[in-house]
Amino acid sequence: MAGHSQFKNIMHRKGAQDAKRAKQFARLSREIEVAARLGAPDPDQNPRLRSAISAARAGNMPKDRIERAINKASGPGDGAILEEVRYEGFGPGGVAIIVEALTDNRNRTAAEVRSTFGKLGGNMGETGSVGFMFDHVGQLLYPAETASADDMFEAALEAGAGDVVTDASGHEITTAPEDFHKVSAALEARFGVPREAALTWKPQTTVAIDEDAAPTLIKLLGTLEDCDDVQSVCANFDITDDVMAKLAG
């Protein structure tokens, strides 16, 4: 997968993600609840809910927990009204970063995100300051051994995907947001549940990061992800295997 890829980001921080499964499930549940409350609780009538369920299945979230999240959205609620917010800014090396959150207190979340940027060599900007550098897309990631490059390419395009990129790390399938669930369902029926599936922000270009800036950048992204209200963090960096090897050594 050329340049930046969510797949690479996941692999770089896989150990930390394995230790935070419960927190990831909480984020997935929160997105399902919000999607169900904003639209119909029936995924057949609610595209956003269908996408949220697809992401939850890709994250190995148990079926009963998915159903509880939907049922919770249909209940009277606990008084907390979650609001969607997006923050944009720059990290070390001029890397553009988009942070998406669900919060019941915009001031608290904004202060935490701004403080994290400031402490770790970044700068939070205004909404729109970096968003134009990204495309909002659906993205599915399959291991390389799932299928041959030709089989995955043909299946994905037949399902309605916009692009397929394959290398030794795996298959990255990109879709328009409105086609995400349709493509997810078709590929899951043929190849099984993907390693990752989500709506995300895909950078149009990437910024090469050297071994001096990489440690602080990785720490910044990880710390942003650890914020309780944060749902996702996307960035346009590219760290080469050589730089990663030096950091690991």
C-alpha cells in the first residue's frame, strides 16, 4: 500500500490496540447508539447505522453487544446528549491530523485535544484548516493471504468499490461513503470479516517523516486516540520501513 495507509498505522500500534479492546468496543457502541438515535434503529433504513455495524463486526464486537447498543438508543436515554465534533491541526513534521469525537461537553473535549496537540509538538487549527487535504471514504483492510490480488480486485470492483490497492501487507479497498455497507456486505460474504472496516479520512498526499520527528508524532497520535471522547484519528504521514527499523532498534 503506497504512501500513508491506515493499515500501516494499525500495525505500528497493534500492541497498544490489543490492550485497549474494551475501550474500542466502547467507541464502537457509542457510534452505533448515535447512529441509531439520529436515524431509524433499523439498519436497513439507516445507512450510518449499517456502516457502524459493519465497523463493529470488523472489530470482532460480539453480536449481543451490538444489539444492546441499538436497543439502548431506542430507550429513554441517560440524559447525556452526545454531539459530533471534529478537530483539525498539525503535528511534528507538518503532518496534517483530523480528530473525530463524540462528546457531551464540547469545552472539555476541545481543551483536552488542544492540550495534547500543544504538549506533543503539534498545533490545533480551525475546522477546515487541513480537511481539504483528505477525502472522506469507506475503507476495508484484508490480510494478503485472504485472496490473490486479481480475485480481490475483481470482487471489490464488482461490489462497487472505488479503488483496490494490494501489496505484501494486504488489500486496501476504498469506497464512497454511501457505498461502504454494500461493498462491506459483498466482500464479507465472499472473503469473511475484514481486518478493519470503517469510514475514515484518506489523505490525498503524504508527508515523509524522519527518525527525529517520528517518535513524537507516534506519541501524539497515540495520546489523541487515548482521549475518552475521541472516536478516530487520521493523519497524512508516511514512515518508511527503514525509519521504523531504526526506531525499533
